[in-house]
Amino acid sequence: MMARGRCSAMAATVLLCLLLPLHFESAQTATFTVGGSGGWTFNAAAWPKGKSFSAGDTLVFNYNPSIHDVVAVNKAGYDSCKAQKGAKVLRSGKDQIKLGKGQNFFICNYIGHCQAGMKIAVVAA
């Protein structure tokens, strides 16, 4: 009877050791709604200020897809407000993007929107 108790305790310990890293991995990432309650809209460029981002965090872009979109661009695309050839354009109105380590840049590709501040630059540690 004592052997069965030790075996059950060992199985529980092994299971805990396998599941614990999964818990901590998910606890280390965060989800951010770009623009807060106002969503992805004009003058969003200042939104990341004062926030800390990590690789694997998720940005949620909420917006009206009939008048906006989200495009992940490089630094040149961010600075010029022009999506590079082959850039992925998201148009669902509820897009979720996982941040990569380092610099991440996003713009709205509709004419004049990026120039009106509908762009963000996020650095993920």
C-alpha cells in the first residue's frame, strides 16, 4: 500500500513539473489593446509611451474595417508611411498580432491616415 502512495505522489510531481512551465510561459506574456478603449485610430503614435512590451505579447487592433486597416512595416515604411511590397495587410477590424523581439512597426495604409498619426512603433524586449 505504501508503494502505491509513493507512486501516485511521484506521478503527481511529474505532472506538475510538466504543466508548470506552460503556466509560467503564458503568465509572462500580455495582451494590449492598441489605443485603449478608443481603439486603433488617428493620433495613435503616442499610445505605446510608458508601456513595457515583451516578445510574445499580443497587440489587439480594434477598428472599423471599412475605413481602416493594419499593416506591419519596417522602419522605412513607418517613417515614410508607405507599406513595403509584399507587406501583410490586415482588415478584420479585430486583428491580433504577436510582437517579435526588437522593433515592431504598424501603420494604417489608407491614404492620409498614417500621416495623421495612425501608426505605432513598439519595442519588445
